[in-house]
Amino acid sequence: MWGLRNGDNKNNDIRQRVGKYVKKKKIGTRAHFFAKGLLSLHNDNCCHMTGLYIHIPFCRHRCIYCAFCSTTQKEWMTDYVAALDKEMQTRSEEARKHGGISTIYLGGGTPSTLSDILLHNIFDSISRHFLYDRLLDDVEEITLECNPDDVTPQLAAILKEIGINRVSLGVQTFNDERLRWLHRRHTAQQVNNAVRHLKATGIDNISIDLIYGFPQQTEADWHKDIQQALALQVPHISAYCLTYEEGTPLWNSLQRGEVKELEEEQCRTLYYQLADALTETGYDHYEISNFALPNRRARHNTSYWQDIPYIGIGAAAHSYDKATRRWNTSDIRQYIELTLHAQTPYEEENIDIDTHFNDLITTTLRTTEGLPLISLEETFPQAFVDTLMKEAQPWIERGWLTTENNYLRLTRNALFVSDTVLSDLVRVS
């Protein structure tokens, strides 16, 4: 099943957001794909330039499920922001060849832990190194991830002043007992306060993240969370099943027998309970884990499911330019020390045709639009397409895949277990 994303909006490890379809065929997962104009996903927020992701790894303390690139070493903040500026300076021409920056996303970690001075410094760096003769006002979407308890009237005003026009709140649950168990530092009331403060400043493009699949969680528990989420009247909601990542405190508790995972069938029930409630209220279920009101899809995240290049700045951030992908070191201290000397440590790989094809499968099939078969046939060898459709046929007969208007799509029945289907469709070289 699809687990808790790596931020969903955090491309510090893109592959975790796609899901772990390696279980069956042992192929590395990716969250970008080959197109050459291949995709024309008909969503309402299509971007055409390049996205900029900036990873902010700082947290006041770590949650028990967290496997992200993060640290509580707040004394590193100033040097880290200086290193971000240095990396942007050395990579300043990358956005120009793609026509400029269309979206900006600050993920983490917890970007809202930064001081207003450091936030201003980051956006000053963005303006100097990536916007060229454009203004921040020209960028379609600028998102900052926030913890609800960080959002005071003062912070909301600062975000508005900087030019941030979208906020993603890490809500997770409205159950205060579960929030304490997760080691989250906010309360349900602080979520309500945060949304109110943001809307009061004119930032109404708000997304909230929810988690389901807690040990012993019932449908009645989840119903309460869903209703409180709907009461906020925010345009975007993301939801992810709690995942026990190896090495985390949550994983260790599971190994010691202190907690027990919720049964997969119960998690499936909770997933469809959410999907039904949100779609009945007017939300578009446009991607496996994401729901949006009309014209309010996440533009930056949508670029990961299209063939749109993106630039990742910061420790563990990923970048993609259609021919290669690169990822920075996840060692935060090493990132700071070397980047300040214009030597950002990163790895890089070329994207071969098999990877292009697999990327396409594992991203487009996450969306309601699905996989465009005609474009697939125009771009890849016929043998690739023939093998794909042969592997897809049993799932079509089972009712988990469907073809309509020359698109291959997951059906509703397959959404929760989509990794099972995808593992049959990807190519093994």
C-alpha cells in the first residue's frame, strides 16, 4: 500500500513519494519521467517552466515516524542558509535554459522554524540567482511548509510580505492524544488558529496533510478527523497511511512489540472513507493521495507527475533536467562545509530508456488522467508497449486497470494497492 510520503512535497528523496514498487521486481523507483512532449495531462494547473525545491532540514524535535533528512541542530541554520545561497549562485543558469522558475517550494524538515531574517535571505537569494529580470510576484505558486503552532499573526504577515502565496500545514490528526504520541508539538486548536491567521492575511491557498492507519484507529475516529478537516474549508488536502520506516522510533517500538500496525484491510477502509467524504464535498481526487477543490491542485507537486524539469537546492534535494537526475548529499554538515566552498557534494545518473519508461508508468498512473497510450506508442519501441499491455491485461480483467480514450488508468478498486499493479508493469532490463 502507499505509505506516508517523504513529505509529498519534499523532493529530498523523490523516490519515496512514488511508492516502493521494488518489492516484486527490485527496480529503483523514480518520480519523474521521459516525455519529449509525451504528456499532455489535462489538469487545471499545468506548469510550463521549471520548479524550484529548497530543502530546509531543521526541526525543533523529530516526530517518531520521521525518516526525512532533518536535524534539531538549530545552530547550523545561519551557515546552512549561506550554503543555500552559494549553491544557488553556482547553479544560477540552470533555470534560464528551461524558461525560468514557475513554482517554488520550501519543504523540510520544518521551514517555519527559520527566523524571518533567514526566510528573507533565502528569497533574496532566489530573486538574485534564479528570477533574473522577473519578480517573485511573477511566480505562479510559492509554497512553504509550516507546523501549525508556528503560524502566528506575525509569521503569517511575514509570509505574505515575502510573497509566499501557498502554505502546507502538517496537521496529521486532530486527535490531541495521537498528536502527543507522534511527538508533534501542536494541538488541534492550533491548527484552527493557523488557518484563521493565514486567511486573515490573504493567504487562502492552504493545504493540510493528514495521516491515517494509526494503531487501533477506528472508522469513527477517522470520521472525526475528516469532518474537522472539512470544517477548515481549505482548498487542498493530502492524506497518507502511517508507515513504519526502519530506524525510526516508531519502527523500534514496532520491533519491541509496543505498538501493532493496523491491519491493511482496515487501512484500505479508511482510505476509501476519506475519498468518498472528500469527493462528495466537491474535492477532485486528482492523485492517489491528493484532493483539491476546482482549480486548486498543487502546481509544484503536479510537475513531478509530468515531464517538467526541477531544480533541488539543499541537503538531500533532487534535481531533474530530462537527461539526468542528481541528488545532493544528505549529510547536512558536509553539505554546509563543502557548499560554502562552491563544492556541493552530489551524485548524478543518466536516464536510460528503461528508466524513462518506468518513470512514466509510476508517475502518470498515480493521477486520474493516467497513462497516454498514443503518445507512448509514438515515443517508445513497440515491444515496450506490447509488453506493457500484456502485463496489464490480467489487471484489466480483474477490474483494477481500465483503458478509456486511449489512456490506461487505475480504477478506484486499485488505488490503495497501486504498487501491486505497478510492480507488474515496469520493465526489468
